[in-house]
Amino acid sequence: MMGFRTLDQADVKGKRVLLRVDLNVPIQDGVVADATRIERMAPTIIQIADRGGMVILLSHLGRPEGRDPKDSLKPVAAETARIIGRPVAFVDDCIGPKAEAAVRAMKPGDVLCLENTRFHAGEEKNDPAFAAALARLGDIWVNDAFSVSHRAHASTEGLGRILPAYAGPAMEAELAAFSRVLDAPQRPLAAIVGGAKVSTKLELLGNLLRRVDVLIIGGGMANTFLAAQGKDVGKSLCEHELAGIACDILLQAAAKSCEIVLPVDAVTARTFEANAPSRVVPVDDVGADEMILDIGPRTIEHVVSVLGRVKTLVWNGPFGAFEMEPFDTGTIEVAEAAAELTQAGRLVTVAGGGDTVAALNAAGVTDRLTYVSTAGGAFLEWLEGKALPGVEVLRQK
Ligand code: 3PG
Ligand code: MG
């Protein structure tokens, strides 16, 4: 990756390597419920250990206000040990005498996980004194956590100002995949933007309009566009107050020759629950007491035909209420089509965002797409065209 110092260029032998990973994984009843993020970092940990480095894992978990046992990384350290197949020591602080003693006790090849960085207020404030306390524990800093690089925190950014800084291989792979879709994509380039609200994705839509050839809008946010076009969306999730902004986006798209794809039919129901009685209607025919919960078959067919004529796809957000059957159909069928085209070498597909990953996992296509990012907020900010502090600090000055 141009402009970055990368882990393979670092001499890690006998060195204390502070490795920023994103161990912010869902925990249920004290057990890691989804280990995808840990699995992505595992090769980096093993690589540093095998090269004779001492691996010191740094991460946050949740959004604690001070020390909170429910956000302890202890169970995550245990799960990491299971995944890498080696012991991972744990110490219940990330700075100070205890952490320093634990690091002093390390030998080359050892792995140590420090407690949640957000147990200290200095982390999110990017306090230089806190960053310096972290820096005492290491000789170099490796950032392998793209998914938290939108935060200018001490462990994601501050350390890069103090210690020699390197991009880890997971970070590199993520940036390479992204650059393939937005920096130098094979055209035509399409984007799928779904999810509930237009209001949270205004900047993203604005940036994508300038860069993509086709913008496919799905999920609850499509209703806001349909309503802005004068359609009655009944009781559907809809931000009626954004009608003006939605019209504006459509006008901007027309001016930039960006083709917009909106639903032409929908699956509606009267109640928001799994297996609620539903019907398929044209979007002009939604009943006053109905909600749009998914795209209909004609829309699916249209989206799939668009995917058949583009070369690159960036995907953020599901089409319908994918967490409830049968309203996951649109997302699953489009995902399946994207996976088939990708496997056939006809489409480069990069997807990301919290709900998107859950939807693509449920559809069983994750392994058949070009790249699926585990990043939520960071992926959105990247799609918005923003510079990410945890990435910028890695650039060689
Ligand atoms: C995430 O899960 O989005 C990252 O780990 C960042 O967490 P945050 O949104 O609490 O900063
Ligand atoms: Mg987040």
C-alpha cells in the first residue's frame, strides 16, 4: 500500500509490539457471540509472534463510562486464545504498574491482552498523557483496526504520533479492497444504499452521487424518496420532513447522470413482526394502514439486472426488514445474485456496515463476495469521503 509503513517492513524480533485491534465484539451472557473481528486479526497476531515479537493487544469494548465489568475484555482474550490456538495472558488494566509488570514478564512470541482502553477517560479524549502511558509499554505501534479508525482516540491515533507506526495486514487488505471500488473502479460502478434513515446517510448519498454510475436505494430510506415523489407510503417508516432534501438528491443525481434505482413494488404488512400476513403491491398502491417491509419481486428482478450490467458494486445497508422472515427475501436474493456474479468474475463486490454484514451472513454469501468489511461507522465515513484519523496517522510524512 503506497504511502504507508506496513508490518512486513517492521523489525519486530524481540520488540514489544502494541497491536491495536478491534475486539469490540458482541458479548452475550459473558460469551463472544460473533468472533468475525477476532478471526480477521488472528493471522496478524500469529505473524508477529512467529517473527519473535511480543504481541500486546490493545482494544476498546462497548462504550463504558469509566471501569465497568460488563465491558471487560477478559472473555474476549479467552476467545482470542481459542482462535489463535495459543495462550493469551490478560491483565486488568491497560496502563500503569500492573500493565508494565505484565509486559516485563513477556518473552518473544508471547501474547498479552490489556484491559479495555475506554476504562480510562484519556482514551476517547486522545489525552497525550494517557497516550504516553500506553506508549511506555511498547517499542512500535501497529494499527490493524480499520473499523475504529474513524475515532481519533489515544490507542487509534495518539500512539501513532509517539511510536513508529505501521499498518497491519488486515488494515492493508481493507484499504486495498476499498480503493478498488471507489478510487479506481472498473466501470460501470453501482452502489446499494439501504438501511432505515435518509437523515443518517445524507453525506454518504452526496458523495456517492458524484462517484457512482448507478445508485440503488433500498430499505426504509427508500420510502422517504417514494413519499417525496408524491406516493402514499401508508404507515411505512418514512422521514416526511426530508421530502425537500430527497427531491434535491434526485435532481443532483440527474445533473450528474447518476441513474437512481428506487423500488417499483413492495411487500407490505399491517404489523411489524415476523411472518405477519403480507402482500405484494406496486409502490403506488400501498394501503393507508400498511407498511413497506421489503422490496417486491419486480424490484428484485430490476436490481439483479442492474448488477448484471455493472462491473463493480459497493453495498451498505439491507433492502428490507431483513431480521424478520419473510421480509429478508429482497436482501437475500440480491445478495445471492451479487455472489454468483462475483464468483463468475463478472463483478467486484465490496460490502460493509454493521447491519449489512449481519444480513450478508444470514444470506450465507459473505465468503463469495470480494470483500466484506466488519466496519460500521468507519465504513460509512469512508464512503462519505472523509479522512479517517487512524489511517491518516499511518501515512509517511
Ligand atoms: C465499531 O464497532 O463501530 C467500532 O468498534 C467503533 O466503536 P464505537 O462506535 O463505539 O467507537
Ligand atoms: Mg460504531
